[in-house]
Amino acid sequence: MPTDSSSRPALLVSSCLLGQPVRYDGQAKAQPEPVLAMLARHFDLIPVCPESLGGLPTPRPPAEIVGGSGAHVLAGAAIVRDATGADVTQPFTAGARDALAIARQRQCKHALLKALSPSCGNREHYDGSFSGAVRPGQGVAAALLAEAGVRVWNENEIEALIRTAGVLPAAMQNP
């Protein structure tokens, strides 16, 4: 597989998954080094943190979507609140728009985002009760990216991402 970034497809990746300490708690959720090396062999990794792009500080109070999912937030039918009760919908939507602009600029067809995040969750997210409960649906950035045609994956779906993106040699795609 070529290592020249111009010959690899661009992959939007949550910065925290790449080891950057941008999560609400000032931590990262870096993937194991062999996983990161494999991703870097197959993709030009484009780090983004929609919450940071939207202007939220690190660390910051945790936030959850209240009243729906990311698509509902984008439609104005739900909000994002932090644990102090502050409405942080605007930074979440602004960061989602910025992440989409980067994805379009870099021609990303796929994104690897942090599961359960109110920005990045691609299958489910915390339900707004701050109790640890989750509900089905995408986070704000994941919903906007998906709406624009970017296929969104989480850190538990890396193998499927690589197979679907077609970056594995054909002999490795059929177990």
C-alpha cells in the first residue's frame, strides 16, 4: 500500500482517538499504536474535534443531547446541555459545520468518530439525563456528516471501515 498521503483516501478522525487530549475531561481516547499505524498506512488521517472547533474549552463540563438526537439538534427540535445546565447547542452545531467543511475540503468519504459522543456518536449517544443511559441516534457532527454523504464509523468498527473503504488488498477482504 502506498504511503504517500496524496495516494491514500482522506479519513476524518476524532482528534481524541488519535491521542489528542481534547475530550471534555481533558483526556484522549487514543487507539492502540498498532491500530493507529494501520490506519495511517491506509488513510491520510485528518484530525478534528467538533467541540473544540465550535469554541468549547478543554476541559469543559460534559454535555448531552436533550430531547432527541443530533439530527433533531440540527433541525432546532432538541438542544445540547452541559452538566451545569448551560445550553451549548450553538458551539456543537458550529463545530459540526466546521468539521463538515474540513471533510469536504479534504474530500473525505469516511469519518472515524468517537462512539457515544454528543458530537461524534454514530449509532447512539448519552440520553441527556447525565445518568450514563444511552439512546439510539447520532451526535450532532455525525448526523451532519452523514446527511452530507460521509459514512461515519466509530472506534469499534475500524475493521469494517477498512474493508468497506476498499483499502485492503483484495486477498485480505474475503476471510
